[in-house]
Amino acid sequence: MFRDEFLDQFTVLTCHYCGKSPLVREVENMADKEQLYWLATLDHVNPRDNGGEEYDSDNLVISCFPCNNKKGNKLDWEKS
């Protein structure tokens, strides 16, 4: 799976935007907001809606779930 291969490149999973660390690869309950707070996601720097490539490692950063949701499909988003 692409996500796992991408995350395997990192010893510690840290949010690119807020610096939260260490993030986790999986959570037991996707409805649990406390667990989601620490979930590592892949964020497309250049959103797919804007022509960003889905499986281009150069277009991806690790993001915590909350930051990825806040960023949404924005192209320019300030680190918090």
C-alpha cells in the first residue's frame, strides 16, 4: 500500500504543519476525536483538485488529521 510505503521512510511521524509528534499510523476507532488528533495522514501539498498528483512523493507531506482537515484543498496554507 502506498501510504504504508511512504510512512516507512520516517522514523518518527511528525505533522508538517503544526509539528505534533509522534503521530500514529492507525487508530482503533475513527469516531474517537482524541484518537484522530494523533493520526498521521498524507497531505497533498498541491491538492488533487488543483492538478496535484495523487501518488507523487514530492507532492506529499505527513499531516496530523486535524491539520489535514483544516487545510482541505487549499494550495497555500500557513503552518500553524
